[in-house]
Amino acid sequence: MTGTSQYALDMAAKVEAFVRDIVVPYEKDLRRDHHGAPTDELVMEMRDKARAAGVLTPHIKADGSHLTQRETAVVLIRSGLSPLGPLACNTMAPDEGNMYLIGHVGSPELKERFLQPLIEGKGRSAFFMTEPANWGGAGSDPSMMKTTCRKDGDHWVVNGRKTFITGAKGAMMGIVMAASEEEQSRGGACMFLVDLPDPAIVIDEVPNTIDTSMPGGHATLTIRDLRIPAGQMLGAPGEGFRYAQIRLSPARLSHCMRWLGACIRAQEIATDYGCRREAFGKTLIDHEGVGFMLAENAILIKQCELMIDWCASVLDTGSLGTAESSIAKVSVSEALMKIADNCIQVMGGTGVTDRTIVEQVFREVRAFRIYDGPTEVHKWSLARKIKREWKQSREALKAAASA
Amino acid sequence: MTGTSQYALDMAAKVEAFVRDIVVPYEKDLRRDHHGAPTDELVMEMRDKARAAGVLTPHIKADGSHLTQRETAVVLIRSGLSPLGPLACNTMAPDEGNMYLIGHVGSPELKERFLQPLIEGKGRSAFFMTEPANWGGAGSDPSMMKTTCRKDGDHWVVNGRKTFITGAKGAMMGIVMAASEEEQSRGGACMFLVDLPDPAIVIDEVPNTIDTSMPGGHATLTIRDLRIPAGQMLGAPGEGFRYAQIRLSPARLSHCMRWLGACIRAQEIATDYGCRREAFGKTLIDHEGVGFMLAENAILIKQCELMIDWCASVLDTGSLGTAESSIAKVSVSEALMKIADNCIQVMGGTGVTDRTIVEQVFREVRAFRIYDGPTEVHKWSLARKIKREWKQSREALKAAASA
Amino acid sequence: MTGTSQYALDMAAKVEAFVRDIVVPYEKDLRRDHHGAPTDELVMEMRDKARAAGVLTPHIKADGSHLTQRETAVVLIRSGLSPLGPLACNTMAPDEGNMYLIGHVGSPELKERFLQPLIEGKGRSAFFMTEPANWGGAGSDPSMMKTTCRKDGDHWVVNGRKTFITGAKGAMMGIVMAASEEEQSRGGACMFLVDLPDPAIVIDEVPNTIDTSMPGGHATLTIRDLRIPAGQMLGAPGEGFRYAQIRLSPARLSHCMRWLGACIRAQEIATDYGCRREAFGKTLIDHEGVGFMLAENAILIKQCELMIDWCASVLDTGSLGTAESSIAKVSVSEALMKIADNCIQVMGGTGVTDRTIVEQVFREVRAFRIYDGPTEVHKWSLARKIKREWKQSREALKAAASA
Amino acid sequence: MTGTSQYALDMAAKVEAFVRDIVVPYEKDLRRDHHGAPTDELVMEMRDKARAAGVLTPHIKADGSHLTQRETAVVLIRSGLSPLGPLACNTMAPDEGNMYLIGHVGSPELKERFLQPLIEGKGRSAFFMTEPANWGGAGSDPSMMKTTCRKDGDHWVVNGRKTFITGAKGAMMGIVMAASEEEQSRGGACMFLVDLPDPAIVIDEVPNTIDTSMPGGHATLTIRDLRIPAGQMLGAPGEGFRYAQIRLSPARLSHCMRWLGACIRAQEIATDYGCRREAFGKTLIDHEGVGFMLAENAILIKQCELMIDWCASVLDTGSLGTAESSIAKVSVSEALMKIADNCIQVMGGTGVTDRTIVEQVFREVRAFRIYDGPTEVHKWSLARKIKREWKQSREALKAAASA
């Protein structure tokens, strides 16, 4: 991939070697939480090794500067070669996006206190935005944010409910979104940095989900009179949704990167299987029915690489890349689903067992087609954009004609 | 559906009422084995209720006669409305197929001893056919059966390995396939009925799999000097593969029936979700993006019903229905995958949690696309049939021309 | 296929023999109109032979009675084995639907005068319903019918515009829909039988279309002061839309029948090609990439047969079958598209030439996915039905609970 | 798109303006040959205007140098915005590939005599490679080339048959492949430049095909004692297949470029239709069923752009790009099919008429999925490459282990 630096390429190579040599063996490690995700003990053990190997938080340089998105891509794809890789290397969601956001918006003091420990991989974080639809809260519609914050002396007091808060259970810090009364009316919101756990945040439920890669799962929780020192507001008041936009596209794209890595590995496993096993008198891959699936995967992997690289290059221009990351998310997540499905099918009975990671990757990618906006929501917003641009071009034509 | 009897329709209605009223609440029961499947304790508790409700083993009448396949369809689809339903009603694989086979081939004595307890739902059974490919055994190719049997006085002694033996762990009886030395050379085999557990059968591994509905999972195991009284041979020696063929199509089709039931329920759940929830200013189902998925599902469900009914009617003529059940299996399993996938997508974040059975149904159907022959193997055999028929029709034309 | 009569099976066999022996050679006949469709001279020549062979209008018996829909299916599928077959046998749209409608609604006098010549295959007919969307007329919304009729003595005078009027050019009679002023307000309409051509009906345009099987193409036209004797009103005033509903499902389903026949033939041609040609060292069909396409087609053809038979059986109960024919139309038309596409792909370069009918069938089926309601409109109405039924079941539950 | 020059961008803009302003109106021009393709008279009239506008042969500079492939992409995509554009601008197949090949391999004398008139757009050319499969000739297997050449004094004499020779009818020159007796045995061949027409080349048939954009169609022809002066051999003897490889990937990719341009235009037309028309109470694009299709197209168009740009960049490194152009060809041609199909569907009845170019683009792209290697052949060769690379990596691992 062009458009990247030697630093990033070197780091990507180190990350890949680390994941293949050190992390992959951990895939058989049995330390899993109730939900099926790796325990924090396991995560921290792997991180110690990543730190020693110089691949911890590989997308942020020692001087605190963040790699460009195109550089990030080459590194994060490699970290994703194992579902455990992003946890080991500290490139996992939601931490990666949280670090990105605090790095862009936080004051030096807040960075020192909240960002630095995250970069050092000392613990996990959560992003408290989504609210339960059946509570009438903010699903995808910002103006519906129902979690409130009100000033009380030199503190803010937050009350509300949140859902699908990935990693909230077991996190050491969080970014909490809430809206004051006046902000609610004009569609604004605030962001706060908070230490976790906090007794004011009660986890109501962590449902089992089809995906099992994320420690802490996806919690539904209640916030009751959470008191936050005023100095822990992230950025300026009322700017919460703007900040969420800054985080949105890079975070969405980083999912694409990590899961592409996982699917590249799944393809390697399926290829190896298809090249070793025999059935009906010949090597599996020599059956066109099998070989074509692997060939289709090779095509789809290339498509994903190109989409990620393109969207990253748009973000690197400073654009929010909202439409571009919608395009990339739909294209990549649907392609990854097909890749993972093909890999299972190539491997037959073995494919649906946990003897390899292919089965897990299939489940993770299924969830990914929902997380960060289901395909349908992205198509909906793209259709609106197409209509908007059509109108603009018509008006431009009319203006030109009447000039 | 036409072509069925009032008896079957009445039984189907009773089964449906039982599953909806009694079984569905058990879906939240936490008694699951290590692999994620319901424990036998849970199964037996449900079966007691099924017995009381008159819906235990509903496809076999009190006089021991089996419903026709078209009648079986209307009953088994209803038993599948919950993933627990077939276990509760004793219509689950592999028991259903094993009962069918013993019923068709067994002597009165063997039926009395082995079939009757199965019909009464006293325990589970397993079918020991598939062998590990990496052991060089019989995957899909009968002539490769490597598990041996040899006569030793009035016993047979069996040695070998088997894999993907569903429900072997915890079963009370099994049907074991093996081939004597001479049978191996001419592609024959024997079947034996055995009490389980037997110390001569050692379970090496029960891998975790993407599906979790079957107690005992899918075991890989070793058979060492398993001694079986000669009277426990099922049917005649050398006829094992012919018997396997008798079992094949009905068993394959019964999977289609049960999982169609599960997908009908998933569609109900997704419809209910889509008709209650709002997003972007209207009820979910009023978004065409959602409504079209539910409409597509309605079409696919009808397709599955028709395929099952047609294939059942072919089997009811006495045909082995090999090609027909291949057609039905591919058509139904691929359609069910799409239905389950659509249901998840309609339900968004909720769809990938275990708050409903939709998530499980998706995983089960993914496995079903592999079990009982992956789509590709069925297409391969259909292509061979197309070629064979083309040749025959050409030769018929030539014969007619030269006559 | 069950559910049909010996009469229908015999007639189907005769039709098949006629189409294969007599009609197929006409596929190379060069008599085509400007639009690419067979000329009426060619049609009449084939019809003479059909009459002689006893297969003209085979779905209507000598006593004027119409076969059941399930019987019609077995006959019309065979007539479709050549794109010319329905023209030769007089089972083509829109004549087939027009005969059906007049047969159900017409008075003895109107049947004598207008239906009898159609049954005898003396000429073609047209159905004047659809109006240009850009004229604000009735696209799919009946209440928008803008073509007017007003009583003037013992005549009706019709004015308006129509579009996509298949076969209007060259037709000998037509069924014209129009609404009086008061009917327009309450969503009613009238139908009239008219002799054609009539100078009051001016054809504005017959666009070239991707399909080329229908003589006269699909005309856009203007009706100016068309005077029709009052006795030529079909049925009762104000009942036009109800009559259109009677015609709707059978006509829609008869498209499915004819094009299934064409796709069965395409599959035969592709199979023959795949079984004769060699590439890369083996017979084409022995390449799984080719064999799987033909196997998929075999599965899809069975799906279409079952859908048609099921929908026909619903219509035979007297139901309007609106939802059922939507389900069948979507399922069949999308499956036929895949079948035709696979056939072309199997045949490579030859597939895209007119050396066989496969190329034409592909084009016809593409158009069929639009004609008689695009897939999306059917899904839309099915989604509405799903919602309606959900509401009804909820209300039923509530009523039961409060009873 | 990055990686291109200001020259290319400027030229692309000029080409786009020319196609939109001057060429598009010719789409209604009725001058078509028997097969449906534009007549040479029409082509030459458009070329005169292209010459005047400075956009004739825009991918070759005045000094004879060829744009890079990435530069070529931005220009050729624009020339494809009308199906007539490549003919008008002289970027059409097979001329574009023939110019490329002669430019790379031809001697100064041959360039002067044969290339220069092509660059000046004075006439069309053909590439005589493919042989009829039923003649036992070279389909895709070079070693099967059956057309012979033998030296006779200072001439070569060629005999044989060719098929699917695009544009042979009406061409002013051609590149003819043939093999001497000894070359046939070792898989070599020669290429010759010949003036056309020549009485020794007899066109046997030009079948009607689903595509209609290429003047002269795709001819099957016989070569009988065609005498060619020895100096008209292109390059060295025995190198014919190597030269064909040089031409292969760029020619394949240029198809992708042109047809992407056509699909971008189809999307514009469908968008315009969807934004103007109303149905069921709202603008068409506001129906998600329609909006999602246009959104999917936007995603697919981006995918195609990225694939073309990537493959072009590989070719620009000097690589033959065989695997890469297979990947690009499959990915792009399948995506374009979906785009064109969606556009028709959005436009309903209008979509299947020739009122817009959408209907033609659909037919052209269908053929494109076959031309230059059907999808299945590319997947087959990719599967072989995957297996080869798997073997190499295993051997590398073994070598490393034993070192």
C-alpha cells in the first residue's frame, strides 16, 4: 500500500511478527469471562509482552503524535491478525477511538491524567453515548439525548441510562455524554472524563452476544447522580456531538482495519486447510467449488484493503469523511461477512468448531455489520446525500443558465 | 398444506400449543452443559410435560406406525418453533432418524429392546458413521469406511474412530457402522445397536461449535475392542450403506422441517420488533429497508414450506429421494440462512444478543449449511445427475433414430 | 405435478410436442417487425399449424370452459418452451388475460362478438389500463385514473392517454379502462370492449425495449373522442378496478408459467452445451464452476414449479390471491433471472449471441422483473400485509385477554 | 484519484466535456448497422469533431508516448460516459489494445505505416487470435493455435479460422496470429500486420449479440492462403504469445475503464429519474427501496474506481499484472452488472426501453462478464495461484527450518 511511511511499515512488520509469534498461541488460553471474552488478567499478560516487544499502542508515537490514518491502517490490520491482537497491542475498540478523541480535544492536564494511562495500556475505557431506544433515549438521533447533566457548584451531576456500552464493565475510565436542559432543546451535549468504576454507574445487564472479543461485553447501565468535577469536562460545553463526529469516522474505519486483519488470517487458515485435505479423490482446493471460494476471498480482501486505504486518505486531508466512512463501512463489513462465510464453508465441519479462529471471526463480523451503524442506516444516509447533491447540481445549472 | 391427514393437523396444533406455552419459557432456563446445549436434566423435565400433554414423539403413533413424511412435516415444523421444542417433543436429530431407521429395518426383538425406549423418550441416541478425514476414514465416501468389525464367537468386535458423532456423549444407545475385512473391499458395511455408555468407546474431544442446540455436542471418539452380541446387528450383514441411504433423505429433510420452524419463530420475533420500535421518525417496519427484509423472509418461508412438502411427497412414494432431498436441503438451508440473517439485521443491536432466540437460530442454521452435506457436495452430485440424464436422453434419441 | 387432470396432462404433452417439433424451427425465421418481435404474418402461419395440431388456445376447452389454474400451469409452461410458443398456441399475454377476463365478466353477446374470435386466434388484443406517470395518470394507483368516459346518447366517449399498452399496435380488439367524473372521485372505473384499430386511438410511440417477444411492442398512445356503443361496456359501470383485480393474479401467474417454460428450455440448451464442449482438458460440465451453475438452475427450476403450482392452487379456491401472486411473482421472476444468467455464463461467448434463444430469454426475463409490478412494489405490499396481520393478531390477543 | 498528472486531468476534463456536449446527442442518431452498432460513417463524423476538439486518441500524446495506465484510467473512464464516446475519441477496443501493442513491439517502419493511421483515427482494426472451439482451435489454450503460417519466399502464407474477431468487418488493418509447424509443437506463434479488407479473409458469420456497441460486431471467419510480406511480421517470430500477454492486462483493464464510465452515466440517469418521479405519494428516491439501490451503486462505483486505479498502478510498475487484472476484471465486471441492473430497476418500465442508454449499458456489461475471460476462468486461475503460493510458502518455511 502506498501513501504510508517507512516508520509505519516497520511498525506493522513488528506488530505482525508479535501477533503471529506471541499472541496466536494465546488463542487456546482458556481464561475467558462469563460472556466469553478474554479476562483482563489475560489481556494484561499479553500487554506486558507487547510492551517488551515495542508494539504496545503502535499507532501512537513516543512523542504522543498519532500516525496518519493510512499509516494506522497498515499497523491495525496487522494487529487484527488474531482476535486477541488488538487487545494485546492496545489497538482495540473503544480504547483506540477514545485515545484518538482525547488526543484531539483534551487539555494537557486531562491528557496527562486520562490519556497517558490509556496509551500505556494500563486499563480499558468505555464510551457512554448510546441510550436505550425503549427508554426514548438517543439511539441514532442526537437531539434525543436524554441523559442529563446539571451544574452543582464546581461539579456536574449526571443522570440517565445507556446501552451497548462496550467494555463498561471492568473499565478504568470512561467518556460520558450528557446534555444540560438547555442543550437538550438545541441539540447540544457535553462530554466528561470519569474514573471507573464509580458506584453511581450501575450495570443493569451485560447480554450475551454473538461476538465475544471485547472484554466487558456491551453493557446496559443506569447513571444515578454521578458527580464529576467541572475540570473533567472534555473540551467545551455543548460541543459533545461535534466531538462525537470527530471520533466517528476514524473509529468506524479502525473496526474495518482490525476485522480485515482477522479475515486475512481466516483466509490463510482456510487456504491451508484446502491445500492439505483431500475429498472425492483430489485436494480440496483443486475442486473448483472450493478454489473459487478462496479466489473470491482474495478479490474481496483486495477490495477491503483499497476501501480502507482510500477512506483513510480522505480522513488524512482533515475531512470528517462521514459519507466516505459510510461507504467504506458498508463495503468492508459486507465483504468480510462473505469472506468469513466462505472460509467456514471451505473447512466444512471443522469450520464450525472452535479448533480455529474462523468460527469466532464469522461471529464477530456478523456483529460488526450492526455495530457502528447497520448497513441500512448507512445506505439511508448515502441516499439522502445523493438526493442533496442532485438538487445542488440542478440549482447550479439553473443559476448558470440564468446568469 | 395439502396432502396431510386430520390426525397430523390435530397433532401439529397440539405440538404448536405445547411449544409456545410450555417450551418457550424454558428458553431462559440456565441449565446448559459446558458446550452450551441444554442439560439432559432439562430435557427430561420438558419431556415429562410433553408426555403429559400427549405430544411426545408425535410423529410415531401409539401403534408404532410412523406418520408419512408429509404428515411428519406439519408436526416437526411446529416442534421446531423453539430450538428446545424438538428436544422436548423427542423429534430431534439424531434420535428421529435413528427411530426411523430401526423402525424400518429392526427385528421385533431389537425394536422392543432399543426402539421402544427411544420412542418413550427415555434417553438419547447417536449414529456412529462419519470418520475423521485425517485418519483416512470414510468422510463422504462409503468405500473408505475404516472402522472394522470381526466375528469372535457369538460377538462382533469393533475397532475404529468416528467424528462429528452428534449426541454420543450422554446417549443411552447408539447405531454403530463398521465393515468386516471383506466388506471393506466391496464397499459393504454392518450396523449394530449398542447400549451406551460403553467403556470401549472413548470420547476424545467434543469441540465447541457455532451451534449449541444438541445435547452432547459433536464428539470425536475412539472405539477399542467394542464387543457386541451378534443378535444386536441391525438388519443383515453388508447392508449398512443401503440402510444409511434409507435413513439419509428423511433425516436430512427432518432438519429442514425443524429449522424452518425455528425461522418462522425468528420471523415472528423480528416482525414484532419491527412493528413496535421507532427509528428516524417512524415505525421500523414502515422503513422499506426493514419492511422489504421481512417481506423477503415471508417469500423465503413459503419457498421452504413448498420444498419440504414436495420432497416429503416424493419420499412418501417409497423413493429414496436422494436427488430430491439434495435439492430441498440446499434450497431450504440457504433460504433459512438468509431469513435468520435478515431477522438479526431487522433487530439491530438486540438481534445479536441472546435476549431472543434469533441469535441462536442464526448460529444453528450456519452449522446446518454444513451438516448433512455442505451445499457444494449436493451441487456436485446434482451436476453429475444432470450429466447422466443428458447422456441417457442422447442414447435414447440415438436408439430411437436407429430403430 | 399433482392436482391436475389427465386432460390437462394430455394437452400439455401435445403442446410440448408441437412447440418442440413445429415452433422451434421458426425461431430462425427472419420475419420480425421494426421492434424485433415476430410479425403477425409469422404468428398467423404458426397458429394455422397449432389449430391443425389441436393445440390452439389449449387452456380453454371446446365448450368454452377454462382449465383450472393448476391445469393451466402444466399447459402454459409447455407452450413457453419457445419464446414463439405462446404466440403460436395463443397463450400469450395480454390475450390470455383478456380472454380470461371477458370469459368471467362478459355477457353472452359480448363473448360471442369479442371473445370467440380471440379464442379462435384470429388476432391479437390489448388491455388499456396504465397511464403515463408524467401525465399525472394512474400508474399503480387506481384512484388516479385520468382517462375519462362520459355518456353521450347511447354511446360513451373516451378521452385520455395510456402507456406501456402491450400489443396495441396491430391488435384487432381492446379492453379500455376509463372513469366517469363521479367515478374518478370515488375510485371507480368502467371497462369497454372496442374494435381496433380505431382512428380515435393514435399511437404516439412504441419504444424499443430489451424484450422482443411481443408483437406490437409496448405503445404509448392518445385517445381522442373514442365513441363506443353503450352495449360494449364490459360488465357493470364502476366495477372496472374490481374486474382488473380478477384479471391481475392469473395474468401475473401466466407470465411465470410461460417464462419458466422458456428457462427450462434455456437450461436444456446450456446443459447440452456444457455436456458437449471441452475446455482446459475436460468436459465443461465436469468443471464444478459450470456444473454447479447447472445444479443451481435445477434447484431454482424446481422452486419455480412449486411456487406456480401453489399459487395456482390458491387461485383455484376462488381467492383473488393478491399476496400469493406477489410472492410467486417475486420468487419466480428473480429465480428465472438467475437461471437465464447462469445459462449465458455456462455458454460463454456463444451465450451472448442469438445462435440460441438463451440470449433472448435473458432479455425477456429482465423485462419481466419490471412488468406486472417490479419486485420492490410487491415487497412493499407484502410488508404492509405483514404489519396489518401483526396488528390484527395483537388485537385478537387483547380481545381474548379482556373477554 | 491520486497518482495521475495534471496533463491527464486536463485531458480527462476535455474528454468529459466533449462526450457530454457533442457525443451524447449522437446517441439518438439512427445510423446503425445490421447488428445494431454505429455505422462507420457515424463514427468518422464524430471523430472529426473529436479531432477538432483535441480529444482524439487522448491517451497517446503528440510525441507518440502513451499515458501511464493510471493516467489512461482518468481519461478512458470519461470517454466511456457515452457508449459512443470511445468510438468518437478512438479509445475503443480492440483499437486501443492494438495501438498499445504495436507501440510497444513494432519497428519504426511498421509504426509509421500501421500505427500512425490508427492513432489518427482513420479507421478501425481487429485482433485475430481466438479460434473456434468446435474446430479444435485455440480457445484459451495457446498451445492449441491451429491457424498456420509458412514461409514462401519473402512472404508468409496464413491459413486457418478465427472467431469472435471484434470489428473484423469493416476494419482497415488487423493483427493476425498464426503458428508455423514447429511453433505449434512448442507453443509459439507469430503476429502479422495486414491491410484489410483482404479477399483471403472471408467473413463467414457475424452473429447478433446482446451487446451492440462495437462496429463490425464479432465475426467468425476463414483465412485461405493469406499472403503477407515478411516485413509485416510484428516483432520476432515465435514471440506471439508473449506479445499477447503484453496486450492482455492493459486491454482488459481498459474495458473496465470504459464501462465504468458508462455505468457512472447510467447512475446519473437513474438518479435524475429517481429524484424527479413520484410514486405512492413521494419522490421515488425517498422510497428506501429505490434510495438504497442508488446508494449501493455509489458504493460499487467507488469500488470499481479503486480497483482500476490499483491495477493500473501495478501495470505502471512494468508488471504484466496477470493476477491483478484478473482480480480487477472480476470485481469490476460483476459490480458494473449490479449497478446497471439497479439502474434499470430504479427506472421501472422506462429502464427497459431505449429512451435512455441504461438499457444498452445493461446489455453491454452482460457481455463484458464473458468477454476477456468469464468470471469463472479468472477465479480458476486465481485459485491455482493461491495454491502455488501456499506451496511456495510451505517450502520456504521448510527451507528456513532446515537451514
